[in-house]
Amino acid sequence: MNVKIANAPCSWGALEFDLGESAAGYQQVLREMSQAGYVGTELGDWGFMPTDPAELQAALNLEALDLLGAFVPVAFVDPTKHQAGVEAALRVAGLMHAAGYAHAFLVLADENGSIPDRTSQAGRITPDMALSPAQWDTFAAGVSKVAQAVKDQYNMRCVFHHHCGGYVETPDELAELMKRTDPSLLGLCFDTGHYAFGGGDPLAGYMQWKERIWHVHFKDFDHKIGQQATENQWDYFTSVQNGVFCELGKGSVNFAEVKNALTTSGYAGWIVVEQDVLPGMGSPLTCAINNRNYLKTLHL
């Protein structure tokens, strides 16, 4: 199976959300990522890593890490935010392109965690909470506008990341967005943990969308914590802080089946391990090592 294994800054608590505590600096994150056996990383939130192309390349080369993607959240449901989304995506794409990583993906997503009802009901989204047809039109048009701008200016590709706490969380919502976007323009970043937390079966989801999947996140989902979230009406952030995304192999995602599906379908992209280890939750390095060792049992 011709894939490489990466990790991401979120596994060290460097998230796009401000949760009141500081994560480790990028030098420590990259050093520990390499130490744990990973060969690639995503960029993290803008400003977490150097925004000068030469400095960024030097930092990654120091730890022999490739750069394969960058997360760009945009409030796509609001048409007045689309142009700002284009500008943010082009800024990130320009940095990666100038640093020599034109093969990297722009990982687009909703501005997750910014909509109160979606944040408060993450993992418990019901059909009545879905966007209206007009809102879907706006959302999909915004995603396509950003993806087209990135392609036109830098010839780089965009994928969309379905994500709990935003407007594209459930399998039905993902299907709606895929239906409304051009498969030659927009790929899918398939995240096993978010798909499970959003109410889906990751294996079934992968098989349904394998032709659109250009990028994969391996994230586990602790269904027991998910049940507690439902019982206690936790919001998205509280669920994460309580470990809803656990170490690989300790949750409900059957990674052996997903790996076999990737192999059968001929997937040859990256697998990015993600486990949101926030400050105070434990040792990110220990979790990263455990996750890498688990994947070795799957011959990855």
C-alpha cells in the first residue's frame, strides 16, 4: 500500500479554536512528530508555523517532514464571508506554494464552533437542523469559489473536511455538499472520527465516497464518551476536552477494515493521524507514539 503517515498540530493541542490555553510551539511539535515516526504534517492554524516561505521550509527540513495540507475554515453559509475566504485560502496556498509544497491540499471546512446550535448539539444533529435549499446553494457556491480561486492562481487542489460542530457534520449533509460541487474541482478529506461522531459508519462512508476522497484523516471516536455527551448535553468543545477523540484502536472505528478498503480502492495519498490532545489532557508525544505503533500493527 503506497501511503505515507503524517500527523497534525492539532494532536499537540494547536487548534483553530481558542480554548484558553497555549499549545506547544511549532519547533517542539515538529521535533516530537518526527521523533514519533511520522514523515509529514499539516500546517496548523495560520501563524502557528512560520509564515515566511524560507523559514517554513527550513523548519520542516530540519525534522525531515513533508507538508501536505493546511486547514482553512470559512463561514460559507454567509455570502458576505466568501471573498474573505478566498483571500485566506490564497494566503495559505501562496505560502505553501512559495515554500515548495505545491502538492499540498487546502483543507476547506465550515467555520466550525461558531454556530451556537451546531456547536451545542455536535454529535446529535437532527434533520430539522439542516440548511435550507437556498442556504445550501450559498454554501456550495462559496466552497466552489474558493476552490476555483486556489486552482486558478496556484494550480493547487482543495478538499472539503466534514466536521462536527459545523454545517457539514452528518452523512446526509456531506452527501448534499458532494452533490452540489464539481468532483473535478473539489475532493473530500475523509475523517473517520468526525464521520463516526456525526452518526456515520466510517467504512460505509469511505466506500460511498472513495472516488471523491483525495485526503484521509485517521481519527478514532470513543462511543462511550459520545454517549456521555448525549446524556449530559455537552457541546462540541466539552466533548473534545473529555476525550471523544481517543487514541487509535481504543474507540469504535475499525481501522483494519478501513485500511483494507483503502488498499482495495488503490488509495495512494496521505493518512494523517489526528487526536485532539489539548493542554492538560496528557502527553501529545506519548499519544503520537502509541498511535504510530498501532498503525504498524496494521502494516502502515
